[in-house]
Amino acid sequence: MLCAECDNPLDIDTEDIEEGDSVTCDECGTEYEIVATEPLELARVDEEIDEDEPKTTEEEED
């Protein structure tokens, strides 16, 4: 399986993985979550938004 970002082969040992595990591309650092093991299916893990930080919004000026 190839990395969707840089086409580098991902080294995944299908014997030792479970759904919910994550793998990282050695070349570009993109992180993937194992969605299914047979057939192997990966989903890119996007950067999560920190919910503790207040969201920035534009305030209307009076």
C-alpha cells in the first residue's frame, strides 16, 4: 500500500495490526488509521481541533 501524500510504500505488517491502530509514513509523516484489516483499508488522520481552545470569530465593530 502506498502513502496518498508521497507515494512512499507503507510498511504494514498485516499479521500484527488491528482496526483502530495507526501507522505513519516514514517519508512524509502522514498518519493513517486502520479502518479494516481484510481487505486492508486506511483512513488519513487529520489534525484534530483542540476543543479546549476557544474558537476565533470575527466580532462586529459598533
